[in-house]
Amino acid sequence: MKIVQLEDAHSLPVWRRPVALLFVMAMAMPVAFATWSALLNNFVIEVASFDGSDIGWLHTVREIPGFFAIGVIALIMFIREQVLGLVALAMLGAATAVTAQFPTMGGILAVTMLSSIGFHYYETVNQSLQLQWIDKARAPQTLGWILSAGSGATLIVYLLIVVSWDRFGLTYNIVYWLSGGFTAVVAGFCLFAYPQFETPHPQTKKMVLRKRYWLYYALQFMSGARRQIFVVFAGFMMVEQFDFAVDDITRLFMLTLIINMIAAPFLGKLVAVFGERRALIFEYVGLCGVFFAYGGIYYFGWGVVLATTLYVVNHIFFSLALAIKTYFQKIADPQDIAPTAAVAFTINHIAAVFLPALLGYIWLQSPGLVFLLAAGMAIVSLFLSLLIPRHPAPGHETVFQGRLLAPAE
């Protein structure tokens, strides 16, 4: 397999360059994952009669591979990161394709575990490759465009579901096979169509935990905990509370994606202009308001229009999480990116392993309280973001350190 040095990649055709591969992967992954997500709540309620506790357990199982994403460090000792990422992407597609073949609680959990291994290992490697392959000066804008490309692919999937679900009498089986199969085929194509790109900084192939990265770890932990509440329960609420059908929930996802496609490049520019500190402060202040309002839907009977608006706004704020990536890119030693991406992904999923199941029981008693807990997590994240310096750099990872101090372990 041909190996190309990263600095020589500009001589390749545009479609075979590293950033082009990142765009292709960003558009292939959501075809499987977005389809799985769009159909999931209706699928498990209609086919397996899930309640709030069951959906909590499903997402706990789904997040276990994320907790063990640190295993990527061991795997890259024997397999190149680029190859590992594409194999994981193919695994995600294949597992998604067979989802509807196992319409029981046990079957759904087993297939979910397999697809989750593919998804989380792909995401771990993908984040590492993004930070290695994209120039720091252009990283926020490029990451914004990659987010937009992924949103565009997801939008096409949602549009096809909305237009064809009732018209052609589609079934869960057909849609899962088509979407998962497409992702697996694209991953296989990329595995053979692209050369292997060699970065100038060989990655450390052992676990890396550095004290000077502590703020990055903390931001990742809170991000994972807070996001789980939204991912697990916001869509479930739309089906359970407001009786959204498959095409209804997909229309909501479509609206969200259209807005994100437009907003993501501007959000990347916002991070580049105003810096990670201000961008994350803005995100967390906004998320506090969103989650408090979600709680009000249950405590004060606010309606479906507000719930829909909050769902869209929440996704816009979540797009600013790219600032956490670029913050780390600025403070990290280049050889630490791959192992730290794995460690950070594990940290991001610590709460995700137990939180959905625990909150599933709370949901049965008081759904509003679940969203108020998310608001509390957003407040903690806000305080953490205040510790990011205006111009982060090695030796200046937090506001407590002087810019000229040498990096410390």
C-alpha cells in the first residue's frame, strides 16, 4: 500500500488528499449512524415496546465501547490509524445494516454493541487524524466545513426517509440495510483508493496522561455527561410526549441539519476570530437556558413548538464543541494527539456508561428533573471554560499558568 508523506500530499489530485478523505468519511459515517438514530426511538417503541428505563439501558450499552476507546492505543501498535478508522467505519455500516434482523431487547442490545464499537473507534481515530492532518491556522474553519459536510449527508438521508417512508411503504429492515450497506461500501472504497498518509510526528503508542492537559480532560468529561442526556432523552421525549411518528421525527432532524449546515462554517469562523474561551462560554450559557427550558416543558406544560425550537437550538450550540478540539490542538505536543484522543474519548464516556440507565429510572418518576440535571452540568462546564486562556499554548494551558512557563508533565 502506497505511503505518502503529509507534506507531499499536495501533489496528489484534490480528491485523494488527506482533507478530502476526512470529508468523505465525514459524509459516509452519518448515512449509517443518522439512519439508526432517526429510526431508533420509533423502532424500539413499536417493535420491542421500550419504556424510558429500557432506552436508558440501550444507550448505556451503546456507550460502553466509548469507555474502552482507550483500546485504540493498543491497536495502533499493529495497525495504522487510517486503516483502523476505515475498518471501524465499515463495521459501523455492517452492524447498522442488520439492526432490524434482531427485534428483541437482547438482539437490539447485541447489534447496538457491535455498531457502537465501530462508531466509537472510528470517531476516536477520526478526531486524531483531523488534528494531525489539518493545519492549526485553518483548523476551526476546516472543522466547521467538515461538520457542514456531515450535516449535508445526514440531511439527504433524512429527506429520503421523509419522502419515501409512507410513499413506498418502507420497512425498518429495508432502510437499515440500504444505509448501513452504503457506509460499509464507501469505507471499503476509501481503504483501497487512498494512499496511507505519514505525518512528520510519529504518534506515541502508549497511554498518555499529562497533568497539563487536565482542563481538556475535564471539559471532555462534562461534555460527554451533558450530551448523553440530550442524545438519549430529547428525541425520546418527542415520540413519547408528543407522539411524533417516523416521518415527524425525521422532519425535525432535517430542520436541525439544514440549520447546522449553514451555521457550522460560521461557528468555525467564530472560534477562529474570538477564540476557544469565548466560544465555549457562549455555548454553555446557551445550553443552560436550553436545558432549563426543557425542564419547563414538563413542569409548566409548555408545548411542542418550544420543544422543537429547543431541539434545533441545542444542536447549534453543540456544534461549538469543535472549540474543545482546537483548544487541545494548541496546547498538545504533536506526538500526543493519537493517544490523547483515545484517552479523551474514554473520559468523555465515563459518565455515559452509567448515566443513561440511572437517568432512565429518574425519567420514569420525573422527566423534567433529568433536563434540570443537564442544566447543572452545563453550569459546571461554564465555570471550566472560564479557565481557558485567551491564547492557549504549551505552557499556557489554563489561566493559572504564565505564557512563558515551560510545559510540565
